[in-house]
Amino acid sequence: AVQKLHELYEANRLLNEQEAGVFLRQIKLLESESYQNAIESSIANEKVNAAYAVMINRDELVETFRHLEEPVIRRRINDMQEISNRLIQILGGAAIRINLGDEPVILVAEALSPTEIMEMDKDKLLAVVMHHGSAVSHASIMAKTMEIPTLVDVAADDEWDGKTAIVDGYTGTFYLNPDAEIQKEYEIRLEADRREREELLKLKAQKDETKDGSNIGLYANIGNMSDLSSVLFYGAKGIGLLRSEFQYLGRENYPRENELFLAYKKIAETMGEKLTVIRTADLGADKQAEYLNIPDETNPIMGNRGIRLCLDRKRMFKAQLRAIFRASAYGNLALMYPMISSEEEMDEIEEIIREVKIGLDEKGIPYKHIKTGIMIETPAAAIISDKLAEMVDFFSIGTNDLTQYTLAIDRQNEKLDEFYNPHHEALLRMIQMVVDNAHKCGKWAGICGELGADATLTEQFVRMGLDELSVAPSMVLKLRKIVREMKVEE
Ligand code: PEP
Ligand code: MG
């Protein structure tokens, strides 16, 4: 890395000595004892590989200084991020990121994978505009979690490169070369948006309770560790869905049990008493990595994905379960399973959990008896939810998949958007049925699909008896406001 930085310095110094100075600054940082010691101690103490040690060290520093605006510190953090990324790449620990350049930009692409979105430097990404994908495809969901306004079904044109544009994620509008009047209008809207956010932040520590005393917990959905700070920032009651599969993507091989454990432990410790629901890896379909070697399928959405893949690859599944149980000793974790469609799958999981616990007991590794839940994402699970309710502690309804499987509409296909109706009566009836079946058994039920964040339905959800809604972190306070201003009886 040092050699490469020297080369870059030499190549750039004649053009702009001052700008090229950044490479010298980065060499100094890279060679500093404090930087190297931090990484070496992660390797020695936590037994992680070098690339991973560089990564956690980078993420921790970025997280710690995230809210500091002091220019010198910002510059140092930027340098630190850049040298770390360079090192990780050299160590073979990560795919090359999309280079967004130095200035914040609107990224226009044919299509982006969820991993590509997640790996992007959030501070340099103003908005995303894609040709393919839908509002409930994972790339859009990840962008939403990161608070990046995103548009889909917009055919890009090379001519747009370098031009000014406005992306309005609320109305789904893209303005290329906006005139002065529109720019002015959007500056006013942006300011209003900022003010609204400040107002909402006052509700951060308030309860999710209606005026007449009904409760519905507002939780956050996250995809990776860097979303943790926004969960706390927006005062979510906990994490209702951790999409754990993202730790398996954008890499060359399965994550090891210890790597998973360290990540879950960090989450458990950061969240303290607040609940974190870890959804076991929902891989397959649109969440692929080469090393997973999932054979080609005619219809991957209905293929070997979610719990099916886990039950098919027990070593992988057990490693994750062991990591979750080990981490449970450090906080308040719960487990849930994606894509369940039968009681037999639950029986099989129970058997595996038994084996995992025996293994931990034999080694004297501490763990808690954590609560478990089922994601209701298939019509089959919704229909037999009376029986499934007896097998677990809670349900979380994954409306993104439940909608696609109920209406037989691929959630990724932007051409079918007009048919993808998450307000369809069939779905609302199923949600009611699941809630009632859970309650009959004394269990709780929530929604973690995107429909949970649909503010036009929040009051209805409270009246339907839902106990929890898990949404993008930035939506928590908007929903809290609605809940606190309503009466169930009205
Ligand atoms: C869902 O299907 O609604 C869900 C929450 O899971 P994912 O969006 O990750 O498939
Ligand atoms: Mg799903």
C-alpha cells in the first residue's frame, strides 16, 4: 500500500503538489504505530484475519467520529478510510468498490446489487437512480435503510454524466438540469424536510402509545453494522429485523463462526437491553455469492432460498446458530427463520438447535435461552399460522415476499409495479389472520416488510392488533408521531 501511495504521489505531484500531498499524509498514517497497533491487537486478541481486522478498525473509527464536523478530524477519518480500503483490497478481503470520486454524487446505473449499495461510501452518495429493480427489491431497501433517496425504472443516458439533477424520492421524480425556479423550490422543500426531522427527533425517547393507551412497538430493520448508529439515533425500540445474510455477500468464502459471533456480540452489546431479532441467513434468489455455488434455477425466487438453503447446508446453518447463541450472553437477542412453509421445517430446525446447544454445553460456553420467531412470508405459513404459533414465541410478517407469493408477482420486476398491490384485500386478511392466530396462542406478531412503514396503514395496523412494526430507521419517528396522535376508538 505504501509503495502504491508513493507511485500515486509521484504521478500526481507535478500536476498539483498540494493535492498530491494527500498521498504523503496517507503514507504517514499507514506507517504510524497507533494505526498498526490497533490492527495487530484485533488480530491477536480476536483471532480474526488481517483484512477483517482492518475493516473493523476502520468501521469503529468512522462510527466514533461520525458526528464530528471538525475539518481536520474529517480529513483524517477520510484518509483512514481510504488507506483501510486500499489495504483490504490488497489483502484480498473485498471486491473493488464502485469509485464514486471525491465529490458527493447522484449515482445512475442500469442495476445495482444490494451488496454494491451497501459497500458504497454513504457520505459520497446523494441519491441512486436505477433502470432495473423495484421499490421492494433489496437494493432499494438497503438504500432506504441508509437514507439514500432512490428511484427505479429510470432509463439512464450517458449524456447525463456530470450534469446537475434533483432526485425526489417522495414523488419519484427526476429533474435533469433543473431550472432556477425548480432548484429554489427544492431548496425550500429540503429545508422543510430538515425542520420536520428536527421536530420528529423530539419524539426519540417517547413511547409508541396511542392517546387511549394502546401500544405498538416501533423497531428498525438493518442490513449491516453501519446501520446500528441510525437505530439508536432515531430512538427505535430495538431491531426487529437484522438481515444477517449480508455478512455472507460480497466476499470470497463463508464467514467463519467467530467472525459472525464478533459481529453479533457487538450488536448485542451496543443495543444493551433493547431487543435485536436476528433473521438467519436468507440467501439465494437475488442474494447470491459465487462461493455459495447455488446451481442455476429456472425460478430462483421459488427456489433453494432462505431456510431451504440453510437446511440443505447444515454446517453453514449451525455455524451461524452457534454464533448467535454465543453472542446471546452479551445482550438481548432473538432468532427468526425466513421462508418457512411447514411444521416439518420447524421440527428440523428444533433438532439442529438441540445439537447446537449440546455442543455449547459440552464446551461450557455460556448462552441464553433466546426467543425464536417465524417470518410469515409464504401463504402456506400464513394459513397454518395457528399451528406454527404453538412452536415459537412470535411472528414477523415479511410482506415483501408474502405479497409476491400471494399475488404471484415477482417483487423485482419493475414492469409489474402496477399489479404489485400490497394493500390487496387478500394480504390484509392474511395479516389479520396471522395476528389473531398468534394472539390466541399468547404470542406476539409484527410486520417487518416494507408495508410496515406505509404511513397510510399505521392506524389500521394498530387497530388490527399488531404488536410491532419494524421499518427503515428513518421511518420510526414518522410512525411514532402517527401512533401518538391517534385513538384506537375513533
Ligand atoms: C420480506 O420479505 O418482507 C422481508 C422482510 O424480507 P426480505 O425483504 O429481506 O425478503
Ligand atoms: Mg423476505
